[in-house]
Amino acid sequence: MVDFLKTLAWFAAGALLWGGVDLLQVALSIGGQPLGALVPVVLGFYVLVSALAALLLSSVLTRLRPRWGGAVVAAALVLPGFALAIAYVNFVHLPGFFTTLTLAANATLALTAGATALLTVRSAVAARVAHSRVARITVAALGLVFSVCAARGWARPATTNAEVSADDRPNVFIIVIDSLRADRVRPADGSTRKLTPALAGLADRGLTFQHAYAQASWTKPSVASILTSLFPSTHGANLRRDRLSSEAKPLAETFARNGYRTALFSANPWISPAFGFDRGVEHFFETEQETFGRLVLLLRVLRAVDRPLPSRPLSRAIAHVEQSAGLGVGRRSNCERDRAILAALSSWLAEPAERPIFAYLHLMSPHIPYEPPSGTGGFEGVEQVDLLMRTEPLDDARRDALIRLYDETVTHADSVLAEVLDVIRTHDTNDRSSVVVVTADHGEEFFEHGRFGHGKTLYDEVIHVPLVIAGPGVPAGQARDEPAMLADIAPTLAKLVGIAPDPSWVGHDLLHPGSRGPAYAELIREGGLEAYMSSDGRRKYVEITETLGAEPRSELFDLKADPAESRTIPLPASDPLRDEMLRVRASARAAALAREATAIDESAEERLRALGYIN
């Protein structure tokens, strides 16, 4: 009986230790956000599973005298630790289970676990430790410390000590409308169709850049370039698991240091604390906030075991626990998410504050699946997302139906923008007005170059974006033709409010006259896809490497004669656009910050897959 109680105590201590480690890796992977109510749920699971293991193994372990002590330590500490490592490596880092890499890695881990366990069983030191009450208490206490850290979180608060007085500085709002093509704001054919009257009204009292380019053709690297004024090769947030480097200097940190109250409102799962976008942000609102429960490895394993069972009872039970703990989130359409952003902004602005405001809003309505409030007309979201892997065109009627749905969501985003601008005007006072920037992180393609969606090319349908700036100090009702980049937004805003730009920023003040050179963009994806672009608004040079090891392909376009980029023109031996692209690419790579990665949990994968990001 004494040996059984010691065995049970060791298994409980091991459960607390590895439960704490699991929770700690979750907290680390999401940037130190507090896990709160998840912690007791997870620890309870670990202790319950360990208690059952102790009951099943106790009779076997007690028969191993005189090696009982070492066997208990191995069963309670060593083997669960390796099991956790194997589960983490498989869920986070390795490809499909039956690939050569995965089989080799798992075989290596299993052999190492077996050898370590065998040495522990035979170890005299382990046997002495097994009888030590202090050792059991120490192991359990260490796990509890990890758990408390995960429960409380340690996300760094935004810096609020102003370097200079912010009393008379304007509020600043950056509003990004995901997937909004430039031709939906100013149609290339000169038509009078107006899908975006609110944005047109803002342009009437502000400055429009007619040749603005995103620095990447999908959300995470593009927004990272907006907020850091760095090119993707430098900030490094390019692949699915990449986080924004902690060495970057985000715009929110700069504004916070200068006395601003900072907030970020996101309807896109990529723009979240999990990927490092909370730096310098005091108030972070996500419409699809991570529940964290499915990041925990034990719960992932239980769900994996549950898949072949009828009705998946374990998953249903876990979902019930998550809902009871307030951790569950139901799916909303992209248009519904934008309404939630509007409500959250209104509530936040209603809070009394003396400091000026810096806020970033990421609206989502025009992102696939296009689900306007009027309905999809039978073109369901799942079918739309499937198009992202399609390399064959739709028939004209179906493509037209898809584009109509997209246009409806563009109009919905504009209606939300109108209400957001009203809320901002209501909040403005006589002594503090607002600078407003409206743009898009990228556009959207409808098979103009053989694909649907975005994040696959650098043609104008995905990187030519609207850009309007309005507010005090901005010329009203003007439009400019010179190339502009989203990386120029940060230094432009800093200049407008009287803040010194960070020396690392590569963008330029858009309000300052003079040539800024061609716009530049990059696309770096899994599988070795790399594309680089330079454009002066009249001509455009693109260099594309389709897969790892393939030879790059060069394309040069005359945008004035061929705005659809349907035919290339001969590339001279020496071309200024190509030379500029090579120069900027080399400079961006030379300045590359340390790359950082994060885990993408099952729930996040489901949400990203629903948006077509994981196929």
C-alpha cells in the first residue's frame, strides 16, 4: 500500500510538471497571453490521466523490486516527457505521419526515450530520488509555477511614458480592408460605378495615391510591412508559422512611447498576438480570438484518438468544457466579423481617456468566402474556398456570379467603413481631430493569371491597392500618380503627428515632394516559391522562382499599353527596374531580422482553412 501511494504521488507530481510544461509552451507560442480558465481544466486532465496510469501500472511496478524506484521515476517523469516531445514535434513541426522525415524523427525519439528510461530504471540515484518526499514536492511545485505563469501571462504592456507631450497631437486610425482591389475603388475602365461611396467621400477630403502597392500579396507579411515599414525579407513574417520578429519596431510601440493610447481590432486570424502583432498595443480585440484549448497537446491527442469513434464523444466533451469555461468561439461570416469590429471600436472609444489615440482596424468583408448579408445565391463558402486550389477556369456565368458576390462584400465593407468614420468623427473634439488612412493589405484575383484568391503571384490584381490619407496636414481632394508603398504609411504618419521615424524604417514620407523611386514587393512562400517585383507605375518587372531549385523566370510589362499584364515585352540587357529590384532585394536580405516561429493549433488551422490559407 505504501508503494502504491508513493507511485500515485509520483504520477501526480509528473502530471503537474508536464501539464505545466504543456501550458507554458502554449503561453510562449501565443506571446505570453494569460490562459486563465484553461489552466485548471488542463491540469485536471493531466492528473486524471496520470492517476489512471498509476492504477494500471502500480502492480507491475511493485513487482520490479529492487528496481521499483527507478521504474517509477521513468514511468512518471521520463516517458511522459518524451511522449510530450513526440506529440509536440508531430503536431507542430513534422509533415504527414508516413513521410520519411517523420518516420525517422519519431524512430529517433522513441529509441532515445527507451534508452533513457532503461538507464533511469537501472539508476541507483533514481531509486533514491523515488523515495524522497522533497523530490516529489519539488517536481510538483515546479509544474505549479509553470502553470501559474501560464495562467497569469506575461505579455509586455504597451509603453506609455511619453517622450514628448502628446497634448495637441491628432488621433491616428489605420483602416485596412482585406482583399480590396484597387479597381473596385477607381475602375480602370473609367466607369462611374461606385461600390465604395464612403471611401470616395474620404478621398474627396484627403489625398489619394493611384499607384499604391502592397509589399506582399497576402495578409501577414503585408500587414507586417505596414506596421514596421520593413520589407518581408527583413521582417521575416512570410511563412505560415512565422511570427513578427521581436527585433522589429512596430508602429504601435513608437506611438505608445510618444504618449498615445494604442489599440488593434482584427477580424483576420493572422493579425493576432499569436503572430506577434500585439507589440505596443494596449487594447487588442480579435473577432475570432483563439480559445487556446486546442493548442494543448493532451487535448489534441484526445481529439486524434476520438476521430474514428462514432459521434466523436471526446471532442464533444472537450468542446462542452471549453464552452463552460467561456473558451469557445462560434464561426461568423467575414461581414459579421466587421460588424463586431465596429461595435468593439465604439465601446473602446467611449472609455474616458486624456491621451490621443492610435488604432489599427482590420476589416474582412471582401475576403473569400464572400458571404454578403444578402446570401451567397447557392455559391457556398466551401465551394468558393475550393477554388483556391483550382488551376482551371470557371465558366463565364459562374465566374460572374463569384465576382458579384465579391463586389457585394466590398460594398458591405464600405458601409462598415462609413459607420467607422462616423464613430471617429463623433469622438473627435474641437481640439483634437483625426488622421485616417484607408488601404488594403492586398487585392484578389479572379483567374486573370490562372488562379483564384491571393498570395500566389505579384500581378497588379493582388498588389495594386487603394490608399487614401485624410486629416489635418493632408492636402484635400488631390490624387497623385507617383508610386507609393504600404511601407510608406508609418513614416508618413510619424511626420504628420510630429514623431521621429524609427531609423530602421525603409518607407518614405508620402507628403514630402520628390522622387521616391519604384515600388517594391516580395512573395516568399512554402515550397520554395519566391517572387520579387519593382514598378514605377508605367512599367513593371517581376522575377519568379516557382519551386525550390528552379530557375527564376523574368517578366517585364508595359502597364500603360497593357494594364492587364497579359503580354511581356523584351527585357533589355540592362534595365533600371530590374537593377532597382536586385538592389532593394539585396538590401532587404542583408538587414534580415532574427526569424521566429509559433505553433498553429488545430482550431486556428480550421479557421485559416475556412479562409483558404491552409489547403
